Amino acid sequence: MEQVKLSQSLEDYLEMVHMLRLANGIARVRDIAAALKVKMPSVAKAVIELKKLGLVTQEPYSGIELTSEGAFNAYYGYDDPADNAAGMKEHDIRGLEIDLAGLVLGFGFGRGDNDFADDDGAKVYDIHAAYEFDYAGQHLRPFVDYKSFQTVQHNEFHAGVEAGLNIGGFGFRAVYGFHADYLGDDGDVVDGQDWTSTAHAFLVEPTFEVGMFDIKTTAFYAIVDRGDAAEDASDLDNGEIPEYFFVYAEPAFKLAEFIKLGIPVEYHTNTMDDDDDSAATFDVGARAYITPVENLEIMAFGMVDIPVQDNEDDTALRFGLETVFSF
């Protein structure tokens, strides 16, 4: 058999596919892009080349996760798009997703945490569309998503846009996300009440890097209107929007080739109610990022949580250690 000679880039993609399959049982375009820090269209092109060479296969009708929109990239506390996002967290569906030259189309029936069946057995269905305009590292990504519970009054709608630019060591990312639940309600859920609930979410993430120094920042604000919906009844209470306002900054200094020290400074409201100041905290501490050998990452942290405004809790200390080994 003739040996296939791959470019270094394709070798990197192929290696990541194998690593993700070993770790998760599946390698998704989104996961490959995140791991290699490249755009999804670049991954899609590489996968096509690897398929032509017979080195990978793809099963488009297996379970997929619709790409999250407007995820929190800079702040470590909300960086899992399966749980939180300014635009839309991941939707787990059984169906079809198409990634083609920046265009993303997805359709399917909900499964797992994204599924719900009423007394008649009706299942959730989800429709998603996005398009990424990418030029010289600058990008603009509008998106829209509709999720129906197949009842007249209960459905969810997400729409918004993400924009980003990089100039030298400076990066800037901004997200606007519109969230809505019970869009079709007109007194159907509870007579005389309108359960339509909405939120407008705004996220900005400026970053800067020069030499041995870098800084990550995040500012997030959400305008939330639950309408007449009962507490915890709206999809807005599922944690997708974690709190109505927070700010975060973490300057970091590279002390050596394998160790970096960050100093996170944060303010959190810890609530979705903009009239409630009883949970607000000011948090400050230190985070050490250590990479002693290839494929081994260690993160140690210590934080002081100081209650502010109307928060009557005691000052709290948090410590932790996280070790990640990739193979």
C-alpha cells in the first residue's frame, strides 16, 4: 500500500480527531476547532480532505450538539457552553447539522436535557441557522434558533450576533443575544396571565497580550423580563444566563516558559433580579497556570469572596487544584 503523505496541518487535525475520539467517543467539528483554536470552516475543509484520503469517516445522522452561540470565552467560571452563554447554550438534538463555507444549519428532535414530552408524547424540535463572515481574523456571526415544545403557548427563540476583531496583540469580542420563552402565550398557560419572558444579553471581552504579559476582561449585562411566569418556570431560569451583571479582569504574567501567574478581580451580582443586591460579592485572588511537561496542565487557585452592598454573608475563602492530562 502506498503511504499517504500529509501536510503538518492535516497531521494536527488527524491527531486531534483521534484524541477526541479516545476521550469522548466522538470528534465533533466544534470540539476540534476549540482544541486547535481555529475556525469551524477550517476544520470542515480539513475533514473533507481527510475523508477523501480515507483517514476519517463521518456519520451525519448520529446525535449532535448544536453549536452554542455567544459563549463566555474569557471568564473561566462560565466557559462551559453546555451550561452558559450570552447567545444560546448548546442544544443536544438527534438530527442533522450542515457546516458549509461558514453557513451552519441544524434541525432535529431534542434529546437528553434538551428533550421534553407532554402527556400526548409530543417531542421538542429545534431549528438553528448561523452564518460566519470571516476576513483576516475579523468575524461577524449572526444566528437564529427556534425550539418548539409542539404546544401553542410553549416555545423558545434565540437570535443575536457575535463580532470580533484582532489587531496585533489586542483582541475585542462583543455579543448581543435575545432570549425568549413562551412566545405564543396569550393567557393559555394561566388564565389572565402572560408568561412570555424575554432577555437582552450584552457581552464584551477585550483582551491584550504583549511579551510576558496578558490580560483578559469580561463585562456582561442582561435586561430580563419574566412577564407573569412563575418562578423557575421560564427557560431563562435554566442557567443559560448565569446572573444579570458581572465584570471580570485577570492580568497575568509569564514567570517562566512553563508557569504563568494570574490575578483575577471580579464583581458578581449572583442573581437574575436587578433589584436584589443581597448576593453581590467582590472576589479577588490568584491563579497559577503550570505546564511542567507536554500534555500536562495544572491550575491552582485561591480566592477571597467579599460580600458587598446588601450582602450580609461572611467573607469566604476558596482554594482548588485542577489537573488535566491529554493523551
